[in-house]
Amino acid sequence: MTTSDLTTCPLCDAPIDPEPPDGFTPYARQVAGYLDHFTEEHPDHEILDTPEGYL
């Protein structure tokens, strides 16, 4: 899995949109959108246990 591209899910190829502007950096909003996608679509994936190791 490539962690530099957080705009597409490596498991299902779905596009991942960043969270709406909220004062955080664009990268932080993209990471939040990426983790939200995994929470909703791939709830058993190991990335949800230790995201710091992946992102």
C-alpha cells in the first residue's frame, strides 16, 4: 500500500475526499477523510488499530 496517495483507497479504488475546511491543513483533512473511509468501508482493517504506522 502506498501511503503517499491518500486520495484513492488501495483496497477498493474508491476516491477519498478530504474533510471539509476546518482550520486544519489540507494534509490533515485528507488523512481524516482516509481514516473515515476505512472506518465506514473496511472496519476490520489493521490501519484502524495503529494509523500512525501507516500515515
